[in-house]
Amino acid sequence: MPKLKTKSGAKKRFKVTGSGKIKHKRAYKNHILTKKETKQKRRLGNKSLVTSADMANVKAMLVL
């Protein structure tokens, strides 16, 4: 059976930590920022871990 390729979009959006968890950038920080509060924008700037519900799908895309 041939090797599976990693999805190019997932490769650009997710990063695996040393312990095997997966980090991602939060959504809603790209445009229309004037109506969002400073506190919300500051929180959205931080990286976040993928939830356990989505972990299987993301791992499949990254072929881990």
C-alpha cells in the first residue's frame, strides 16, 4: 500500500507539540476587528489546543 499524503491545508494550520498535542490558531482575528473588544482580540491572538472531539479528524489529516 502506498504512503498516505498529509493534507496541505492541515499542514499549514496545525502544529504538533512535543507531548503529541496539536496547536492551532484561533478563528475570528482576521478582519472586522473594530467591533470586537480589545480583551477578545487579545485572547484570540493566543494559540489554542485542538479539542478532544476534533483530535481524531485532525490526526487523520496530518497522517499521524
